[in-house]
Amino acid sequence: FLVGLVRQARHTASSSCLLGRWVRKETMNYSNWRSRLQNSAYVTNAILVVTILVFLLETFSGGSTNNSVLVFYGARLNPLILYGQWWRLITPVFVHIGLMHILVNGFSLYYLGQMTEQLFGHWRFFLLYFISGFAGNVASFAFSPNTLAAGASTAIFGLLGACLMLGDSFKENPVIRQLARQFLLLVGLNLLFNLFSSGIDIFGHIGGLLGGFLAAGMLGAPALGRMGTPRRIASAVTLLFGLGALLFLGFNAG
């Protein structure tokens, strides 16, 4: 009888040990998975996938340079916005005109998005991207009323603006300071190129750039440090006032 009890106790202890190892292993796997998820730029990747899918739909629906197709998938067209299709101030970030357009913007989004999402965090990056795109399209709506516009460049310029804000707010960080200087040069060259190129909506780019700068100031970047509350409030007020003024101008110009 005693021998049986000892054997049973050993069996139970062995089972408990195995169960404990399994629990620890699964806990570590979950922790590793969660860490990888937190460190991955899954918002950037999701936006990129949706953008590519929309481009494929354009291509198989009549071509990505067909104006009717572009309008159908959400390009900015002022008369339709004035008619009530306000979502066209957001949806153009997913619509692209031709293969080269989506290749340039796709690679830019992948590179800038990966880095910016790490700096700001996932939900802040999500807001930053779409606020920038909205700001760029609102500026285009106000100052380029007779054009059909599409592309993620409004939001991408916003990511550049966000990095410039970081350089201004965290000057003591040598890496961020150097990064901001490089992006400032990139912004300058891009805007200069825009001035001498036809078919490029410079107002959308400038609007996205400023929108991203202000949105970043409003949202902050906790991974890098704390930003003062007065600055965040000032950024939010300036952003809202600027968007309101541009919307007023656009709707009244129409």
C-alpha cells in the first residue's frame, strides 16, 4: 500500500513538473509574441496592404490612370465634396495614379512608417498618418479646387513633418537631431522639385507637412520623453484653427 502511494506521489509530482514547464514555456511564447507585436510596425504594414489592394482594384476596374476609376475609388474632386462626399478628404491617401506613383509612395511609406511608428507608438502613428492626410487634402481642397487629386504623399509629408517636430522638441537627443536635419534637407529638395514639376499638388504636400508637424506636437512621443502641456495644447489649437480656416475657404470658394 505504501509503495503504491509513493508511486502515485511520484507520478503526480512528475505530472505537475511537466505542467509547470508547459505553462512557463507558453507564458514565454506569449510574452515573446506580444513583444514582437509591440515592436513591429503593424499599422504601417496594414495601411500599405490596403493601399496595394486598392491599387489592384483600380487596375482591374479600368486602369489606375482612368479618371472615372479614380473618382470611384475615392480621389479628391471638389464638386463631389461640396455635394456632401466629405470622405474624399480622407480616401485619397489610398488611391494612386499609375504604377510609378504607388511605387514611390509605397517605398516611402514603408521606410518612414516603420521608423515613425516605432518613435510614436501604434495608435499615435495611426492618428498622425490620417490627420496628416486629412490636412493635406483639406489644403488641396482649399487651394487647388480644379484638380483631381490622389495619393499617400499628403500623409507621407506629414510623417516628415512629425520627424521635424521631434528634432525641434528633443534637440538634446543627437540621433533625433541628426535625423531631423536629414529630413529637413529631404523636405526642401522635394518642395523645390514640386515647384518645377507639373501635375504635383504642392499645396497638398505643404498641408500634410504642417499637419503632421502640429499633430505630432499635439500627440507627443512618450518613447522619447515628455513634451510640455502648453506646447501640446498650442499645437492642437493651431491645428484645429488651421483646418477650420481651410475648410471655410474651400467650401466658400466652391
